[in-house]
Amino acid sequence: MSAELSDTLDSHRLVLWAQRQRQGSGEELAHSVGKRYFEGAVPLADRSMLLESVREVGLDSDEARAYLESDAGHAEVAEAVDWAHRGDIRSVPLFVFSSGDFSETVHGSADVRRFSSVLRAIREHWAREPPASPPVCQSP
């Protein structure tokens, strides 16, 4: 099954909105929307699907509709897209492993050998140069 390509701006805006409503709900909403897109072939710009997903994760669909009808979130999504382009990020997920002078990126579509190679390189790097603080996972 394959959904038609569509504008993803509203889905991204809504994930930001959901995260502000309740910790963790942005991720829940992204999962719900992704499931409908990848398994149900529903376009990401389909507002009725987006609002159905909002209800599924227990958020207020009337508030979500009002948010989507406003201009809220446009600037934040544009900023995130600009950040990604400046970092030469063209696909998601993208994993950036960075510690001291060590830095490698791995696209989510990479095979297991690529991930294994980078993880071995990190282990070797840390054996020579232990990290000053525990590693963290970050997103823009």
C-alpha cells in the first residue's frame, strides 16, 4: 500500500502542538499518524486523519483543529527544516554519533554492517579518549 505524496507541514505542526499538551503525546501522535500513513495509505495532509489521530492519543480534537486553522507552528517547523538542511540531513531518521573529535552520521536506511562499524569505531574512540560526560540522545 502506498499513500500519495502530500504536504507534511500540518502533521509536523500538530506533533509540536501535541507535545506541548502532554509530555510524550507528540511521539504518540507521530506514531498514530505514521501508522495511518504507512499502513493505511492515508496522505499526511489529510486533516480528518490528523484529527482522528489526535483523538486516538486522548487530546482535544477541537483545540487541534483551531491550532491547524491558525498560523501557529509554521515558524518552528521552518526553523527545524532549515536546521536539518544546514546539517545536510535529507532523510529521517538520521543518527549523529559525536564525541570529542569523533563524528559520524548514519542514515536510518543503512544496513546493520554500517551501524556495527560506527559503534565499533565509537568504542575504539572511547577506549583512547573516554567521554567527559555520559552520552545523550538529542533532537532539534
